Amino acid sequence: MAEKTLKVTLVRSTIGRIKSHRDTVRGLGLRRMHQTVELQDTPEIRGMIKKIAYLLNVEEVG
């Protein structure tokens, strides 16, 4: 059975954000605006996404 993945795109800038939010963006592997990464759908990743949801666009894949 294939594991679910998430497509996460940074759609808002991290300039002027709280340091922990900037660190969370980097922890997800995002470096620049409009960059997209595919991540496994785990509770840890979901928690990180929830923390900075206002900066991201998230799509479920497979």
C-alpha cells in the first residue's frame, strides 16, 4: 500500500515572522517563495503544517 504524501508550497513570505515559524518553514525543507516539496503524511509533519498554515498551500497526493 502506497503511503500518502503531501505537496506543500510556501505562498507567503517569512520576512517579519516569528523565529520559530521561520525555523518550521526551513524544517519542512522550504527555502523560497513558491517552492513546493513532497512530504510523507505523518502526525509530526501535520503538526508543523498546522503551526504555519497561514504561510502554506497544502495538497494531498495519493
